[in-house]
Amino acid sequence: MQYLSSQYNININCIFFDFFKEKDQEFLGRSWLMDPEEVSERTKPSKGASPWTGIYYVNVGDGEHRSWEDCKTYGFLSAGQGKKYRDAIQKLNVGDKVMAYLKGKGYVGFGEVISPARMVKDFTLPDKTKLLDHHLVQPNISNNQDDPELADWTVGVKWLHSIDRDSAVTFTGIFSNQNVVCKLKHKPTIDHLAKYFPINSY
């Protein structure tokens, strides 16, 4: 698969599943043979793809370590608790346009990156206060804050339009991806989002 993907630009990959059990709870973990985003970047666009508009898809990762409410209120996006996730959020640069996606809900925000990724303990708001000094909906974003590899890394975002989770924009077949960051190229998704977010104005 690696040979076909790298030498012939075939959009092919392999996913591994691991089963875990702890007492009465069962868990299913998954991992990819190759980074799905790298495979996508070097292969031909799939059906429904269009030239890149310059907008990045960003998975909010709402849950155990971060909350969309915090991201919306304090102007940031974050990823971490593992090197892979840290590296992904570090791909974003000042000036990049981002669409925030909330898993299981839909798209909730369109904005512009205004500060590069830094460890969450060092992330400050425009008023110079530190994010972690505020009362957060999900305080677990501070977990592992002193470990450069495991800490959450945070980029500042100026939201050009953001909405509550219950108003998330979606439709059957809308683009979503397990990656933290990837280029948004799916034309039906872009056309639909343009009805709700000012993506054509920037």
C-alpha cells in the first residue's frame, strides 16, 4: 500500500483496529498505516473535490479536553494530549482561514488565525490575560500543560462568524474528517457553508 500510494499516487490506505476491554466497558481503537492527510495531498482530487479555496477544516475536538463554548468565547482553537495532534495544530499560520467542525453536529465557526500555536499555559487573550486564568467550561485543557509533547497547543482565532453547537450547519454527505487539520476542498460542502458563513468575502 505504501508503494502504490507513494509511487503511483493511488489514494489507498490501511486502517488497523484494536479491541480493549476494561471491566464491563469495551473500546475500539483505530490507527492508520499512513497519515490520511498526506495520502490525500499527493493523490488526485476525489469526486466532489475542487481547487483549494485557502480554507482549512479544523476539528474542534470537543469533549474530554476542550469545549467549543470556550473556543468561541475566548477566540482560539486547540489540539494536543499527543504529539500527532500537537503537530497537526502547528500547521496553522497567522492569516490562515479556518472552518471549525464539531463532531456529530456540524460546522460552527469561520475565522482567521491571529496568533501561532503555543502551549496552552502560555496562551494569552487580546487583553493580555492567560486563558487558563479564566473560568473554562472544560478546564481539562490544562492537562499535561508543562509537557511540550502532551500539552494542548493553542492558536488564536478571530471569529468572523460563529454559532452555538445547537445551530451547527450540516447536511447529509457534508465533509468531515478525523484529522485535526486538513484542507477543505469539498465543493458541495463549501457551497452550502457559503449560505451561512461569509467565506466568499475573504
